[in-house]
Amino acid sequence: MANTLIIKYLNDILESIEQIESYFNTLPRRFDVYCNTPMMQRAIQMNISIIGEATNKLLKIAPDIPITKARKIVDTRNYMIHGYDSVSHDMVWSIVINHLPLLKSEVLKIISEIETPQMRDI
């Protein structure tokens, strides 16, 4: 049961990262594009909030999950939700460019490690 929930939350994180990546399928992946596209800003912020909430739920059932700066991810979610009126474009863009690629690779690795033993049992 715990692995099922862990996989669910990891997939929620992965889906949010992939949603953010998809916003740049038709637009250049540039800071100025982000700053001048309010719908993209809100969508990215919402997905970052989902990532933080899923990470928070993960930490409750798997406190030792190997996600870099997991607590900071949750703190960022809380800041974006409660401090929505002071979230800077620079901060959000930094997350997109500098932190999401690492998080995505960690999530994919964890999912693979959890699912691989299950596949051997089939």
C-alpha cells in the first residue's frame, strides 16, 4: 500500500514537471517569454504548488525518500500559496531552469527502483 501511494505522489510530481515542460513546446524557453505570458506564469506556479504538495505527502509516508531539498520544495509551495502576491518571476524561473531537471531525474529513478522488483515478480 505504501509503495502505491509513493508511486502516485511521484507520478503527480512527474506529471506537473512534464506539464511545465509542455508549455515550451510552442513557445521559446526564455525568461522574457515567461514574464510576458501571464497564463504561463499562473500555470507554472500552480504546477510548482502541486509538486510541493505531493512532496509534502511523500515525506509523511516516506521521510527518507531520496529527493534533494525535499523540505525546501514543500516550503516553496507554502510560500507560493500564502505569499502569492510577492512571488518573483526570477524565483519561479530559477526553479524551472535549475531545479526541475534534477527533480525529474530523481523521481524517474525512484519510480524505476520501486517498479523494477514488482516486474520481476510477474
